[in-house]
Amino acid sequence: MREDAGDQKRATEAAGSANSAPLRAFSIDTRPMEDQQRLLEGTPQDVEGGGAADEGPTYTVGEALDCIGFGRFQWMVLFYCGCAWGADAIEMMLLSFLGPAVRCEWGISPSAESLITSIVFCGTMAGAYGWGVLGDARGRRVGFAATAAFTFAFGILSAASPNYLSLVVLRGLMGVGLGGAPVAFALFLELVPSSKRGVLMVALQSFWTIGSMLEAALAWAILTDWGWRWLVAISSLPLLALLLLYPLLPESPYWLVAAGRTADAQALLHKIARTNGRHLLAGRLQPSAAATAAGKEQAGTKALQLEGGGHGGSGKGNKVWVPLGELATAFRPLLTSGLRRTTLLLLLIWFVNALCYYGLVLLTTSLHTQTGGSACGAIGRLVLSSGDLRDIFVASTAELPGLLLAALVMDKLGRKWPLAASQLLIAGCTGALLLAPSHLETPLLFLGRACSMGSYAILYVYTPEVFPTRMRTFGLGVNNAMSRIGALVSPFLAVDLVERGAPGIAEGTLALACLAAAAACAALPLETSGKALVVDAGDDDVVPED
């Protein structure tokens, strides 16, 4: 009893020390994320109970959600999180109009115009880690509210930018907010039954396409007459609407269990069951003792870091180097003999797909402003012709059939071969732009964007499936980071080169990159369609590559 009291006292002191500086230092601890992932899959050995009070039937969050099924509650969450995903797409699609409009008003160079887009992707890379850690530490609701408020604030402020430098800084900060967009994605996936995740992932991605189409339509309606400042301001309003509806957003039951709030998670599951008109399983929800133990140890580690302990270094030095060391440690399993080939091929595919997707989005506008009937007006305002705006809108609608086609074929034909075929088609479309007459540009851009969005849908399903459980979340995050690098490079191809009179170099580079990605898709050693997720029980328990 005395030892138990001492343990409780030490845990309370450690928790108090951690709570006094909740965001003082974000260190990577993969065990809570692993526990949440295991809970996501309903693996019983990862949630523990103990003692006489724990006797009786128990169930996991995954089992409860599978029993409740998909109903009205999830439809509401799908709409809310989908609107958040669509709002982020609006901000991304805005980039294809903002650069040319600012160039007309301020007379900036093609490289400076490209930087307006690239700085946003730099911001997303900087924000992705911080918002993800905040969502894991404070909950999905808090993480979502913080990123939405941050994005909205700097989006509105950038509409009032007095000069080019302030616009670049504010758009970069807005990009930091966009880096937290996957928080809404994670929240939705943690509220749906496992049998529906594949279809619902595609359904959620469809809101991205809807957001892109809405932004193209908005630009068609107001850009020429009102200017880019009004377009930027109005494009930020959907985020404000989401913030006003924030009190209706539920927390993730998986996060609640992993945070030790089992009673709150069970109450939420009862609410979901009532809303869907179903009954919850008999018994009680299993608590996560593993996450509680990891939290105590993490709190003690943070306390030691703040005191300057660990390897004899200063506290400041440790806060810099310890997270980097843990990041390297987390990355090392992705390069083991069983996964090295898959990891390297996927990194190339994610990079190229982002390069081509955003390259095609930007090409859609830049080609029309260079060769169509659009030009800078007498008062320094971009004047897009009605025909160019129509073609840009039509090209943006391509993403919806691309998503639907991907959803239809990837369960029947597998993942890797449809992915390879889509990359070949993108290469064909971008290569054909080199020789195609102007009236064929819109159909080719349409087909290319449809295939690129379909590739994204398949990658978001295939990548989590191919990695074992203990590295699944991190593996997806690494590939997402690589895609942001591809997006960062795309403006210098699709904007800078086009405006310097070398569109053929941009189109040829995209075509060659897609050919390389198609070869990488064909070389992927694993096909995951119809196979169970790999649960990695140890360092050597990795699916062998062919």
C-alpha cells in the first residue's frame, strides 16, 4: 500500500509538472500513437484492465463502433469534417488565381509569383508536426479548433496585405494552419465502423473536389470585377462557419480512451448509439493502461529534460537534439530489409503525384493567362476572359470522376496496377500538351487532374495498409511530408517556366516524372487489396518483400 501511494504521488507530481507547461516542448513519443492505432484496429491485447472491479464483459472502441454501425451521427460528422476538408481545398485552389492577380497589381517577377504559392507549402510542412502533436496531446477537437482559427485569421489578414513582403509572410502563416488539416481527417476516421473506412475515406476526399470546384466558380464570379482581395477574404469565410459550429463537434472516443478518460469515451459511445437508434454492447469499455503508463513515463522524461538531465547535456540542448534523435529512431524501421524497397518507392510516388497534381492545377490557370484571352487590365487587375474562367472551372470538375473511378476499381483490380495506370495516363496527358493545339488543352488537363486525384485516393488507402501497425501512422506521415516537398516545387515548374515562355519544359518534366512514378508503382512488392492489416509484434515481424 505504501508503494502504491508513493507511485500515485510521483505520478501526480509528474502530471503537474507536465501540465504547467503543456506546449513547452513537443517530443515525439510513438507509444501513445501506437496505442491509439492498435485501439483503432480493435486489437484486444493493447487495452488492459485489472483488479476485481474490472471483472465482467468488456469491449473495445472498435467493437462498439462496429456494433453501432454507420448512422445519423456519422453523417453529421462526415458533413462537418468534409466541410473542413473542403475549406482547405478552397485555400489551396485559391493559389492558382492569387499569383497571377498579384503579378498584375504589383508587377512582380515570375519567381516572386511562384514564391506566393511555395511559401504556403513551406508553412504546411512547418505546421504539420506541431498541429499533429497538439491533436494527440489535447484532443482532436482542440487541434481542429486551433488550426481552423489560425488559418482563418491569417487568411483574412492576407487579404489586407499592403505589400508583397507582408503577403508572403501572412500566406506562409496561413499555410502553417493548413498543416493541421489532417486532424479533421483523423477525427472522422476514429468515429466510423471499420467496415466502412475505405468507402468513407473516398467520400471525405470528395469534399476536397467540391471545395476546388466552388473556388473556381467563386473566381469566375468575382475575380475580374472585385479583385483578388475580395476573393481571398470570401474564401476564408467557410472556416469561420466551422468555428461557429465548433460546439457541436464530438471528441474522438479513441483519443479519450488513450488519454485515460474511459468514462467520457463510454458516454460518447452511448450518445452515438442513441443518435443512430442502436444499442451499445453489454458490459463496459476497456481502459488503456498502456497509454496511462506511457503518459506517466513521458511526463517524467519531460521533467528530466527541463531540469537539464540526460547524457550530461544542458536542458536547452536536449530539447533540440532529443526530438531529432527520436525522429531518426522512428524512421529507422521504415528502412529495414523488409520495408526499405516499399518505403523508397512510395516516397518517390507521393512526391511525383503531388508535383503533378499541383502542377496541373497551376498549369490550368497559367496556360490560360499566357495563351488565352486573359491579361492585366489598365488598373492593374487580372482580367480573365469568360472562356478561360469556364475552362478553368471545367478542369476543376475532373477530380470528382477521378475519385469515383478510383473507388470502383481499387477493390476489384487491386491498388498498385490502377495506381501505375493512372500515372501513365498523367504522363500521356502532360506529354500531349507539348504538341496539342490550344482547343485540346482543357480536355487534356481534365483527364490529367482526374487521374491525379484518383492516384491520391489510392495512395491514401494503400500506404496505411502496407506498413505494419507499429509504424503505420509514422509511415503515412513521412510520405505526406514528401508530397509537400513535391507541392513546394510545382510552382517553379507550372508558373515560373510558363511565364518565362518555356511551357514545354514544364510539361515535359511533369511527363517524365510521371513515367518514373509509374515504374515505381509497378515495382511495389506488395499488393494489399483483400488482405488483413499487418500487425507488427516485434522488430523482425515484417512482411517480406518479393
